[in-house]
Amino acid sequence: MPQARQHSLNEASIPIPENLFGQLAQAEPKDAVEIARKLPLENRAHLAAFCYGKRHLNHLGLLLAATCDRMSLRRTMGNAGDIVFQQSRDIEKTLGEQARDRQARTKVTLATAANIVPLRPIVADYDVEDDETPERAG
């Protein structure tokens, strides 16, 4: 009986053999497109969707989507396939817009005022030895 492949529940499996995916991921954009064109259209669409959904592979996803037609992307990605199709037709513009969006997001920082006011130890107004509590009679 063949052994089942183990995948994380939150991680989609790569729709092509891992060694081929490694070649795609490490190739120059022009070479990645040539490698992808050798795959069947539906495999390319699934691979484009897989890569597009990963921030660090988004560029590769757009390159692969550029080799697909609108309908294959729609079958794979639903309505989002239309958007990816449009974005893949002008990849540099899309990536430029994404970079501007990331830069425009407000960064979360620690308050600088917290560093201005020095923390002072709390000094009690009474002496600990003078503060005796009466013992309860029992």
C-alpha cells in the first residue's frame, strides 16, 4: 500500500513535482516562463494560483498567469482569476502598485513618549517597621 504524502492542513500542495518547482523558483523570469510553457495549460493555471497566493512567489505567479488564458485562470481561481489575468498583462505596473501599497501602510512602532519620562521608584511614606498590624485574638 503506498504511503500517503504528509501536508500541513493549512498548506496547499505544489501542483507539480518539487524538483520542477525548484527549477522554476530559481530560474530567471524569462527561463521560468519557458519552463512553464512546457506544462499543460491547467497545470500552469494551478501553479500560477499557488504562487500568486504566496507573497514571496507572487512575481512568479504573475509570470505564470501571463502564459494562461482568462478561462483557465477563472476555472482555477474563480472570480479572482479575472483580476490575476488583468494584473499579469502588465506585471511591472502591478508589482509597482503592490510595492507602493506596502510602503503606504502605517508601520506600528512603540511610543516614543515612553522613553522621555524616566521611571522613578515608588517611595513609601511610612516605615515598614512602624506599620504593625494588630494580632487577632483567637
